[in-house]
Amino acid sequence: MRDIQAEIAKLITDNPVVLFMKGTPQMPMCGFSARTAAVLQECDVPFAAVNVLTDPDIREGVKVYGKWPTIPQLYVAGELVGGCDIATAMYENGELEPMLKAATAERS
């Protein structure tokens, strides 16, 4: 039997920056996912993108995992940062990029 919560935990543990989104960074399928992916790309850090539209179990499971009801969801260094509004606000006030760089530097 598939353990969705364990799969999600592994994705978050194995990748310093993970974006659960609708679509892909190259072809986002919603405006919020597009904006969040664009913010990450502007910060110029590698990130794992998980297209929740291809796996309904992951789509629902990540909402339970992070106790966050919407997609996209951004995880940095194993912690839920939030969705589009939070990621965008943190980017605009200068908090997000140093956090992302620190998380990815730890894995280098």
C-alpha cells in the first residue's frame, strides 16, 4: 500500500527547496503556481517542483501533511513557508532569497 505521507516527507527531506504546484515551472497551470515558481526562478536557486495535477494522492496528501489547504505550497529546509502570497511577500521584502540560498548552500 502506498504511504503518501512518507513519499511527501521524503521529497521534502531530499530537496532543500520544494514547490508543490499545479503544472510545472515551464508550464504552470494556475496563476498562483506560476507566480510562486517565477519568484523562485528570480532567486536563482535550484528547486524541486512537484506537479500535483499528475498525482491526486499527492495533491490531497500535501494539504494534510502541511496542514495547509491550498496549492502551491513552498517548503524550504524541510519547513512549510506557505503559499503564493507568503512567498511573494517574503520575496518582495527581501526575506526569501537569503533563506533559499542558505538552504541550498547547506546541501552543496
